[in-house]
Amino acid sequence: MTFPGFHKTFERLPIARQLLLQWVAWISVASILLSGSAALMMKRQLNNELLTRATEEAGNRLDLVDMHLRSLEEEVLRLARHSFSQPHRRKELQRALMADLMLHRETRGLMFLDHSGQVVQTIRPESLNPPERKDPAAEDIHTVLHKGQILRRLEAARGDYILIVPIKNGETIIGAVAAFFDFTVVLQQFFQRRTTLLYAFEQGGHNFFQTGDFVGGQALPYQTSMMRELDISCRYGANDPEFLRPLHDASILLLIISLALVVITIAFCVGLAHRITEPLRKMTETLGGAGDGSEQDGNEVDELRKAIQRHQETTQGTLRELEKSRDEALKATQTKSEFLANMSHEVRAPMNGVLGMAQLMRFTDMTPEQRKYVDAIVDAGDSLMGIINDILDFSKIEAGHFQIDYQDFDLRRCLQSTLQIFEVRAKEKGLDLILDMKDDLPRMMRGDDLRLRQILNNLISNAIKFTSQGRVVVHVQAQPQADEKFNLSIQVQDTGIGIHKEDMGRLFKSFSQANSSITRKFGGTGLGLAISQALCEMMGGSIGVDSSPGKGSTFYFNLIFEKAQSEGGEVKENGTEYSRNLRILVADDSDVNQMIIRTMFKKLGIRVDIAADGLEAIEMAAATAYDLIYMDVHMPAKDGPEATRIILSENRFQPPPRVIALTADMFKDDHRQCFEAGMIDLLMKPVQLHDLRLSLLKHGHRAREDRKPLGQAS
């Protein structure tokens, strides 16, 4: 199809105008195509994000159902245990426990059976009138009474969840208690509230619970251990108009943006073409009158040359100013780094003396009141050290000096040991501290376990601090990724005071808490969550929170770890015990630190020699064959790394002594200097008795009794 009139009009236009129109047409078509592609990609991405969010939502709710069934089972087990314990309180305990069970809306009744399987007592809530009675199957009773096993069964047709527990008197099974629960009521508690998708639960093809009407649906890939045991499957689907409405809205918005982009592109092209063609037009006019205006053209060229020269001078001046600003910024960063390094040592070193002397006082005979005062000093010192560490960590992150150290570690051992630290605090507050690890969780991983512990310490400490009753549960699971990597997902769930929605935006900001009343009541610097967020991002993950005021909070984070390169876990100790015959030299210029570490070694059954500075350490190491040397890093005359180099280079004993750094420095550069000097390990100040013993177990499992000068070695 042709338009002769249009072609003639187009051909009469100047060449510049023809190029402009062709340019605008091609760019407009390209913009429309790109915008349409972007709209399709955005729609697909939104769809995937909504499906992922819905699947995670179902997984969280199913975990809560699993935990609720476990708590009901625990109450039935408690009823069975107390049925024949404490005979003088048996009836009172039974009544109390049965009353607790009857308070649950899902409880349909309790049934007590004797050793032959005959029903001796049936208890039903008053709301079930007339009471229904359905005795357990004979094979179920046989399993409980003769095998002593707990039986769990779901009858989907009736919606009954049946739990039968044996009653024992010592090792003899004398009866059983059967509890009947309405499983649909349990599901209603967690799935009746507003959800992104709709869900249907089935057993053996029978649909016994559904949150809404939908057709088809997909099988939910997530299953809890209770679902697998009861042979329950779950499908999820959606009401298409409601579910896809956000996608349609997004598509319309993208279409509007695309049209606006085309208009802006056309306007930009018109303006750009004008700026290009206008100089060409002027040049044509100038060339046309070149014969008459040669003198004028020469003046214009001179002015143009001068303008270019002025522009070059201005550009060079700007570059000089930028270089000067860059040098000043680098110098300021270096000054800040040096200040932080000095602050790390100068603040932690005195704290080593305070905490060390307080720990030594614990080993002396004291009155209860004195011990109370000493415990208060240690607790306050530990809190102060935590604040100092938070400030230093945050400063290192801001300065860009924080590094992630990747190494193989035992994930399960790391999680268990971290929770053990908080068991006493949780027990003092009457809280249950629970670690929920998935069965398929890998044992070995490669990553920075120290930073993983730091994040967990912050979140668990906050959960215990803000929870007065109930429990703190740590859920852990790992999803395999490409390139032999794992996405480690951890949730710290508590039943504490919760957080208001308007306060959540301040949680991960530096030196900030939910509100000022929390700071006054619970204390803290407000740096813990900011540091945790920075650590998660440095390890390729993220962190977030869900919370309801008065019900509790769930902090969740994920990290990207690699598959371990070795099969075994990291070796922390080389033996089960260290040698008491070790010859040890300690070099430290502080009298207080000398007294602390000498006393700690004495408590561990080892006598040590003391050097007051690096020079004295060099002289003593040249005269005596030491097995271990604990060397302070900062000392007058000769610092620790320099003294270590001299000792190892002038050593005349075989094998040479092993040098361990005593340091309060927190920077990796300072640690690298120690290792480059020949030191084999670090012991951080303030020195703890437990850490000193671990160091001996790691490096002092065998004394060198046969050490000789190198010239005399056989």
C-alpha cells in the first residue's frame, strides 16, 4: 500500500528533516517493542514472586500446625505419666491435666482403657451432647498395649485426629489413654485467616478441609514430619480474578509508562536533531558567504581558539581540585583506621585487667554477698565488652575493613554450641529454648562460622531479653543452590512483647531501637541489628522481621554458604588433655596482665616464666627450650611480631617453640602481621580461662622433653 502524496511531500523536505523523521520513527518503534518486552518480563516476575511468597506463607503456617499438634501430644503424655505417679495426688493431677486438655476447642474427648483394651472411663466436653463414642480399632489398641508405641492416626472422613498413649507403672504397661481431637478446628486456627492463596487438605483422595473454592491447584512441595506421618497432602490454588488483579494493574501501569517513554523519546530526538542540524545550516550559510567575509571568519576562529584554551584551563583546574579532594579523603580514611586500631587496643587492654581480676576473685573464698558483687562486676564488664565490640565492628564495617573468613565448619555443632550459651539465661527467665533443625540439614559447610554465631547471638539475645514467658525457637533449614552452594535459612521466633508496624522501619538503623522506652527499660546501643544486616549482606543474604504486638516476633535471615571442601569438621583440639610438663614463656609488659595469666596457668596446673618486654623474651627464649610462647603484640623496645621474628630466626632448639599472640586488636591487618611474623594462633584479650584451656588443648598436648640445640641433634 503506497501513499504517492506523502512520498512527494517527504522528498521535498530538506535532507536533515528527512533524517529526523526516519530517526524518530525507528526509535519510536524500538521504544514500543522494548516497553512491551519489559511489561511481559515484569508480569512474569511479579507472578513468580507472588507464588514464592504464598508457598513460604503455607510453609510457616504448616510449621505452626505441627508445633501445635506436638504440644497437644505433650499434654496427653503428661496425663499418662501422672496417672500412676504420686498416688496421693493421682486424682488431683488427673483432674487438672484433663481440665487443661478440655480447654482446647479442638478436644473431642478422652478415653481410658485397661490392660485388656476395655474402656473404663470416657470424658467428653459438655458441648458434645449427646456424647458420641467411637472406640479405637483393635489393631491400634494392640499396637499400644503390646508394643508400647504411641499411635497417631487421622480419620479424614470424620475429621478426627486420634492419639493413643500407653500408661506404664514402671516398665509394665497397665493401660492406655486415647485422646480425640477435631483436626479441622486445628487447621482453622492457622488457615482461616486471610491468606494470599487458597488451600485444600486431602488424605487418600478425600478432601476434608478447604479454605475457599478453587479449581485444580498444584501440590504443595513443602511437608512437615507430622504431615508425612499422617499421609496428608496439600494443594494450593487461587481465585484468578483476585489473584491476578495486581498483575493486570502492573501491566496497565507499564503500558502507560511505555507511552510516556515514547513521547519523551520523540521530544528528545527532535531537540537533539535541532542541535545537530542548526550548526550545519549556519555552516552552509557561512560557506556561502565565504568570499565576502574572510576577515570576519578569521576573527571567529581566533575567538573559538581562545574559548577552547579557557575551557582546557578550567578542566585542568577542576581535575587538580578533584585529585586534592581524593588525597584528603584517603588520608582521612587512613587516620580513621589508625584511630580505630589504637582504640581497639587501648579500650580492650584495661578491660582485660578488670575482667581478669574479677574472674580470679571467683576462685577465692568469699561470702555470698561478696560473690554477688563479683558476679555483678563480671556481668557489667561483659556487657561493656559487648558494647565496645559492637562499636568497633560497626566502625570497621563503615570504614570497609571488615572481611569475611571462609573455612570449613560443623554447622550442627556451631548451632548447638551457640544455643548452649543462652540456656542459663533462658532457664532463669523460665523460657523454653528450642533448636529445630531439619533432618536433611548438611553437617559440614564452608563459610564464616564466627559471623554466623555473631548474627545468632544478636537475635537470640534480643529474643530472650524481650520475652518474659513462653519460648524462643530457632528454625534452621538449607536449600541446595547451583555451583555446590546452599541457601541457609534461619528463623528466631519468640513469644515476647512484639513490635508495632510503625516502629519496624527503625529496627535496622544504626544506634536505633523501636522506641525510647525500650532503651530505658532493656538497655542496648541499637547497633546489634544494624551489624547483623551488614553481615548478612556481606555474605550474600538478607534479614527481615515479622511481628505482632503482644504476640511475639520472628526474625529471619538467609546466608549463602558453600559445600565443605573436607569431609570432617574443623579441629579445635589436638588431644583430650594437655601436658602438665610444658615449658611456657609469657611476654607481657602489663603487671596486671602478668598476674592474671600467671594465676590462670596455675589453675590449669602449669608453671610459667614471665618476660616484661620483647627484649627480655628474646633473651629467655635463646637460653631455654620453651614449648609455647604467649607473646603480647604491643610492647615497648620490641613489639610482639618483631620479637617473634628474632626468636624464630635465631632459634637453636629443635623443634622450634610455637608462638601464640596475645592481642586486643580486632583488625585483620594486625592479625596478618602476627601470622607473617611466624605466630601460629591468636588468643584475644580479655583472656578467659576457658579460652586459655582450649589453646593448651590445641597446641600443648605434648611436651618436648627431648629438645636439644640444633648442633647436638642426633
